[in-house]
Amino acid sequence: MTRDADPGRATPEPVLCPNGHPNRPGTRICAVCRALIPPAVAAPPSPPAAAPAAGRPVATGGDARLLALLLLLLALTAATIVLAFLFFYPIRHGPDYLATAAVVTLPAGESGVVALATATQLPTATAAPPSPTPPAAATADPDAPPTPVATITPLSTIVGVVLTPTLAATTEGTLVSGPNLIQNGDFSQDWVNGWERIADGLNGAQVVEVRQSSGDPPRPLLVMSKTGAGALRVVQHVVLTGPAADLVFRGQLRLAGAPPAAGNEGRAALLLLYENEAGETLGASVWLDGSATASSLWGSHLPPFGPTTAPRIQAAGWQTVEIALAREFVDRLPAIDPAAVRRVTIVLALAGSDGCPPDACAAELGAAALSLTAGGSAP
């Protein structure tokens, strides 16, 4: 009689003897080969999982993110404090950090420039010529008492240019009252600051640049040169808020041109154009290089020659120019009404005849320490 196996009960696996014969579980001797069956080796129990140490909290993902955020905020705060210190400390301790303007005095007779110490460093106007042969400066008297210098009262409105008032100085070092109405007149900055380049019919080579003179100390000067036909001009317009007759023009100038040949010429010139409120030219003061006393360029690249033009022939080398406009209007330009002059245009010009080849009709110009100031009439 056979007995059905219980379907809900697991069937034990047979035990194998060393020769591979299957036997019932618990059998000690193989029923087939009578070999001794070794007892089964029990597997060691697995060690229980270690419990977390008592008193030590387990960090979760949210706690780690909060800690990282706090560390980031602390780092940003420290960086902000360091940057603020680095930014403000040099300003408060720098040489230009002053609450009010200061006026520097010079000993009597000493040549030089008065430096105005303000919150923004002001450009200083230099007056000594930058040429290789500058005029000798006056010798300072060490025993002379200091001369007080008045503070500058800038003009209320300058139309067309933004001016930083500076004291102008003559070649003898004498201070001139009033601010310099010519922006960057000493060319201490690049010439494009305050000046405009105008070209007309050029066919040769041109150069416009600021250089340092070979004197001691070196001084900035504008250098222009060109060849060929046409005109090259560097221009600045100064709109006046007061009478033109109160102004004095000063500067250092060197003009060189090519003598006329085959009906062509190259000339260098400095022009002061006196214009009315509408910008129309009423007259002009002209300094022309001394390569020739006559020119075919009048009325084309130069103003028309006539009663409203005051020409001057400039000697070779660096020269000092100085005119009081009041005397200019009376002595040289009586046809001009000074009250109608509302703008003065300074023109540094190089011009060549229309028939000049590109490599001919050379002209050169050098300028430095240009100023247009009120008061201090020229002798």
C-alpha cells in the first residue's frame, strides 16, 4: 500500500554518499555501497546587524543641505566684507581723497604750474615750450615770500565742450587769471580729447599724434605732417559766454612748409576764426609758415585775404605767440564788431595746392600749451 505525499509539506533532499549514491536523510551507512556517510556541516549563523551607537543622531539629507547652505552664506558674507574693505580703503587713504579743494602757492618769480588738489585730479596746464630749444625759465628767488593764488571761478556755461578749468601759464611762469577755455590745450591727453580731425581732398600721407619733447622735463606737444594736395585740419570750437574782447590767446608754435615749385606749395598755419552766434566766420587771425611771403591758397584752404583777415608770417623753429583779442580787433581787424563774436574756433592746418603730387608739397606743424583765457592782456 502506497501513501500519497502531502502536497503542503516540503520533500527533504536525499543524502549522497562519498560514491554518489542517494540515501534517505539521516542515513549513516550507504544502502548501496555500505560506505560511511559523513554528517552534514551546519552553516554558521549570520551576525546580527550592528545597532547605531547610542546618543549619536543619524544625519538625514535635509540636515546636510541646511548645513551646506549656512556655510555658503557665511562664505558670501566674509567675501563681501573683504571686497568692501579693499574698495574703500585705498580711496580714503589715497593722495586724491580730499574733502575740499586746496590752493598751492608758488614763490615769487618761480616758473611752473599750480596744481589744484580736488576730489578729481585736474589736468595742469604747462606753458614752457616743448621744443629742443625752449626759452630759458625765470630763476626763482629762494628768499622771496610766497605769492597767494586766488581760487578759480569757472564759467557758468560752456556750450559744445566739457571743460575742467585749469590755470594757464605764460613762458615766464606768470599765472594768468581765468580758466583755459581750450579743452586739452596742453595736449596732456590724446589729441582726440577735445579736438576734431577734418580732411579735405587729401592724396598723400598724413600724421597726427601727440609726442613728448626732448627737453628736460619732456612736455607733450601735437605734431602734424602731410604731403600732397588737400587740407588736413585739427579743430576745436569754443563757445563764449562773455565778451571776446576780454580774452587772450597764447601758445607755442612751430610751422614749416615747402617753398612754391611749379605753381604748387605746401603750407602750415594756425588760425583763430571769429564767428557769430550762427557759426558764420566774421574774420580770422592767421599765422603762416615762413617758406614764402605770398600764397595761392588764400580763399581756398586759407581764409580770404582782405580787411577781415590778419595774417602773420611765422619764423622758423619754435615760437611763442600771444595776442589780446581786444587789441587785435582794434589794430588789425577794425571791420569786426567784437560784440558779435560769440565763438572762437582754433584751427591747426596743413594745406597743399590742388595740383600737388602725393609725395610733394610737404608741410609740418607743432603746437603746445595753447590757451584762451580772460584777463592778463598781452603787452
